[in-house]
Amino acid sequence: MPGWQDLIICGVKNVEGANVAYTHACGFSDLIQLAQNLITDLIILSTFLAIAAFVYAGIILLTSGGKPAKAEEAKDIFMKVLIGYLWILGAWLLVYTITSVLLKPEFGFLLGKPK
């Protein structure tokens, strides 16, 4: 999975005090790329949140002291976080696949680009 992505990739010629120079005007393909980059960044953020939830559930399980109710609560948290994270990854895979196809040059007619 790629790392953090720039969200703004077009349209700005120069920003004072920074070395930012984008070379082309924004178009529909840039909107698709923005959506793809935003979703990738949110996946990275959700990974950190899932790790934090797993740690929290692990602490509950370790400190349950043999109480079945606390152990069940921890296992319930584990399962809910796992199922939720798998849904997030599945949605990411679907969106990433669709946007990757839309950004291929041979499908430029979908974006209004001439062949």
C-alpha cells in the first residue's frame, strides 16, 4: 500500500515560501486522483485507529482478572474492529481498482480526453 499522498496535485503555479509548482490545470482525472489519494490517506489513518482499538481490547483482556464478562467484552471488541477493518479494506480495494482503471491513458475517453 502506498504511503501518504499529496491531495492537491494541480492548478497552483507557485506558493510563496515553498517550492510548489504544479504544471497543469485541474481536470476530471485530477478529481479522480484526489479521491484515490484521499481514500488512501484515510486507509492509513484507519489502520492506526484499528491498531489502537486492538491494543485497547488487549488491555481489557489482560486486565480482566478471570472475569468472563470482561473477557467477552474484549473478544467482542476484537471481532467488531476486525470486521470493520476488513470492510474498510474491501471498500478501498474496490475504489482503488475502479479509479486505477479510470486513470489509465487508454480509457481517456471516459475523462473527456481525445485518444
